[in-house]
Amino acid sequence: MRPLIAPSILSADFCRLAQELETVQTADWLHVDVMDGQFVPNLTVGVPVVESLRATTDMVLDVHLMIEKPLRYVEAFAKAGADYLTFHLEADHPTGIRAAVDRAAQLGVKPGVALRPITKAEAVAPYLPDLDLVLVMTVEPGFGGQAFLADQLDTVRAARALIHKLNPNCLLEVDGGIDPATIGAAFAAGADVFVAGSAVFGRPDRAAAIAELRGGCHG
Ligand code: DX5
Ligand code: ZN
């Protein structure tokens, strides 16, 4: 399928978010990084920001929860208007992750699960039939602007094989260090959705940055 580009607002100017959104209208999704200072050392944005984004844009809101015990916030993010809600497998016991996936689906939000670099692709298998998205981190979660971890391409390939076997409709996303030089390898390994923070918002011409990312998938 056609690659989907998801700019991460983590690298945007939060004082000018509406104008920043205007500059990425040629992208496919908008990626929102929610961090709690526990699951990852950093703190970012939460429910009110997703609510404001929903009131401002029709873009698909891809909400990446880097928070402990995400079940506690599924309902709030669903009400706020998230389209995709992604939970880290390392953020709770399997029963908590299962409950979060089920709750999201009940509320009409597309559930996803994310893997830190330490987590094997096989860990998604029990949830896969019920997922719309698998997110393979290609950096340690927590900060934008880090270097792409090429070792994670093995995990991308393994996740693609599992998706092919268990739920071919599920999308496969990569997040971290994606730029025109690294996106081709992730695309070849089987990713469909490409999160890019600094490679989009760190550039003055966002449309050109998005076009270069698309180009990198084929070149
Ligand atoms: C990192 C976040 C990413 C981040 C990516 O924990 O999940 O979405 O914004 O930033 P770049 O593209 O700059 O690596
Ligand atoms: Zn992210």
C-alpha cells in the first residue's frame, strides 16, 4: 500500500500549533506523543491538547501513549477524539493491555500496541487479531531527534510476517529517527506508516520534507 506519513507534533512549536498543522496538510496522519514522566523520563501533552487538535483538524489523530497503566486514560482520550490509541506492551501486565485494547475498540477507537526496542515482535501475537496498528519503535521512546536504530529492522520484518499471518488489515508503523535517508529501509522491511518529528517540523519547508519522505520510500 501507499506509505502514510505521520508528522509528530513533538517537534512542532506548541505556541503556534494551529499554524503548524496548516503546514503539514499534505501528510496523512498527525502523531501525538503523550508522555507521563514515568514510563519515559519526559513529560509532554495530554487529553486537553488532543481535544483542541480534534476541534481544529480533520486529520487522523494517531495518539501514542507512553504512559504507565494506559487503561486509566482510554475513555478520556476516546472522548477527546483520538482515532488511533496505541499502548506500550511494557506499560502494564498483559491483562491491563488486553483490557485497554478491548476498551478502545468498544469506544470506537482503533487500538494499537507499541514495542520498545527491547521487546520482541512475537509479544504482539496474542493481541494482533484485535489490533488496527502495531508500532515498532526505532529509537528508545522519550525524545525526538534521536538516531534511527537499524537493528530494529529485524523487528519490523518479524512484525510484518506476523501481521501477514494473523491480521493482514493491521497497519505497521515505525517511529523514531525516520528521515529521507532511513525511511527506505523501514519501508522495504514492511512498514506502512512513518512517524517523523524532526524530519518534518525541523525543516522550514514542510511540504518539501513530506515529499522527500515519500520519495525515500521508493528511491
Ligand atoms: C519518541 C516519539 C517520537 C518522536 C519522533 O519517543 O515517540 O514520535 O516524536 O521524533 P523524531 O522523528 O525526531 O525521531
Ligand atoms: Zn511517537
